[in-house]
Amino acid sequence: MDERGERVVSSAQLATRCSVNAAQVRKDFAYFGEFGIRGVGYYVKDLLQDIKRILGLNREWRMALIGIGNLGSALLSYKDFLKQNYKIVAAFDINPLKVIGRVSEKLGKPVEVLHISRLRDTAKERKIEIGIITTPASEAQSVANLLVEAEVRGILNFAPTQIKVPEGYVVRDVLFTSVLDNLAYLLTN
Amino acid sequence: MDERGERVVSSAQLATRCSVNAAQVRKDFAYFGEFGIRGVGYYVKDLLQDIKRILGLNREWRMALIGIGNLGSALLSYKDFLKQNYKIVAAFDINPLKVIGRVSEKLGKPVEVLHISRLRDTAKERKIEIGIITTPASEAQSVANLLVEAEVRGILNFAPTQIKVPEGYVVRDVLFTSVLDNLAYLLTN
DNA sequence: GGATGTGAAGTCGTTCACAGCT
DNA sequence: AGCTGTGAACGACTTCACATCC
């Protein structure tokens, strides 16, 4: 809406777009503070900034990518990360030489892929806060352990297996097929 | 659990694994029928089959992939689809010749990539029920329109934009960054 | 006048607790 | 004796409705 030059938006408009109730929108915002103006609505620009601040998106997040297979290299060249202030600042694999060609070809310039053994040092050096695991499922837990050792507190796991981490660390598992399962269910019933 | 040879499981065990209440597990199952044996628990093999049947996973799902970029070709070679009875039986792009090399290289054998104009015929011919959109956001809606024309009733959209379809069709949008946003929020607070 | 912010009412989902089977 | 299946109690979220303020 901001890009389209719209200045103000009401809870009713937002509700329609999100297919929810207008009171819901207001209550949800109210949980974090007061952002609107009575009789007017919400200023789009302000609301956008407020939401970004609440979600912690008003700054850059530095990430490491571990496991440069098909999915890994796809993520490396995923342009939308940049738009959203997410930045992959290091890439690791167990066999850097083997994968570097594939990555370079895609991005048009050589990309530095380091051996996993260098994860710990590099994570500190480059102030990495989020690790993205795109290894085979069999390696996911041990990679997670390395990330914990390196004190990388956020982990995004694309491997089809659940990962355990100590208190204070956060994991989100992304199961590709679970969205498909949902589709299959809806199409069946 | 089945692969590990476990025969029986209780609602309490399932609850622990899923970090929920045991009554929750039983109530959820009860919604679809009676699957357990009082005083014993649930037979793992039977439960697995029952759940697959409920979700509509007890058969093959034939899918088309549209947009063979980085993510698209990663999905083409995603082995876990097969394990779960999902099968990509056709691939489309606006420029088949341009992308065929990249795909072939990965899969080791040439893969047939058809021009989008052939989507409609091919969808019917190959009995496709699910379409996966991995095009740029700008093309997503028009590809969705083609899928609707071809009567492909399920759409999995990886493009970072929301798609509209008529009644009777189902869309699931997969927003990569929303999981990251969630991580960012949890790490901030 | 008109849309927000919010107590109160309403609805839905979760948990308890135990009867009913095995 | 033990665990499921389920009515009843509970708690949480959603929606209503309106006072409040621009």
C-alpha cells in the first residue's frame, strides 16, 4: 500500500485483505500499543514502521547458510532476502570445492564457500545470528550442534527432520511437504 | 516409530513428542473416528495408515511445476517428494531451451521442460491435480489463471505475492521470509 | 461524522476427570 | 490395571457494541 502511495488505511480495509474481523485487527494492534487515530485510521507509513519495529525487522539480520545443495544454492540467490534486510554473509559445506562451481555459475561471480570446520570462527567474526540448515536430514542435528557451539541463537531448518537445541536457542523447522499435505487434504474433502 | 519397529503408542507418548496435552491428541483423533484400543493404546502401523487415509495421502498426487528458476530446479530434484507419494510429472517455463541445461545437469539426465502454452493440454493428458508456481512474483497470477483454465484445482505458490482463484480452487502461499520474520521476532524478544 | 480502542458478551478450543472397554 | 473416548468445566480467543477522541 505504501508503494502504491496510499496514505491511510482503516482496520476494516486491513480486515478485508486478511479475511478476518475488523475488531481482530484493532485488538491485535492494541496488544502492542496505540497506532491509529480515532475517526481517521492508520497512517500507512507509520504503521509499517511500527510493525517492523515490533517484529524486529528494523535492522539487518546476518545469516549463515550450511549445506550448498540444490536448495541451498537456490536460497543463496534468493533476491527477496535482501529486500527484507536478511543477508547471507557466509556459506558452508563439507566439500567447498565441489559446490563452488555450481554456486558461482548461478550468481555470476565466485562465491566463497567455506569448510564447515570454519563455522565457529567465522560466525563470531561476521556476527552471525541466524543459521540456515539445508543439508541432508542425516547431518542436520550435528550442524545444529555446531551452530549452538558458535552461539548462533536462531536456526532455520529445511532438512526434513526435527532438531533439538538447548534453552535459549530457537529453531523453526520448515517442512516442505506439510503444505502439500494440507493441499492434499483440502482437495480430498 | 514404525521404522524403528515400535508396535504400540499411547496418547501420552504422542503428546510428549508433540508438546501438547494427551487429551488433545485423543480429541483430535476422535474428530475422525475411533482408532485406539482402551487399556492398550494405538497400533502404530494402523494409526499411520488411518492418518494417511484421512489426509488423502494414501495415493499418488500428480503435480506440475511452473517456472524453472533456482527454486524450481531445486524442487525438481527434491527426493523427499517421491517418498511421500508426490510426483512432478511435468515442468513448464516461458523459455524451455534456456533452462533445460541447468536442470539436466542436476538430475543427470535430460528433463523435458515444456513451453507454458502447453500447460492446458498437458495438464489434462497427464491428470495433473496440483500446480507448483515458482515463477517471479510478476508472473504468478497469470500462471495461476492458466492453471485454473486447465482445471488444476490445487495450487502451491512460492512466489512472494498473494494469488486469487475462483471458488472450488485451493491456493496455499508459501512465504519464505515469514518463517524468518518469526525467528527475528523471537530473537528480539 | 467516523474510526479507533476496549470492556463485556459470545464462541470456540483445550483440559479435566471419569465411565467404559480390553 | 491401564488407556481410550467423551461429557462437563474451564480458559482463551473472537466478536460485539459503544464510549472516546480526532
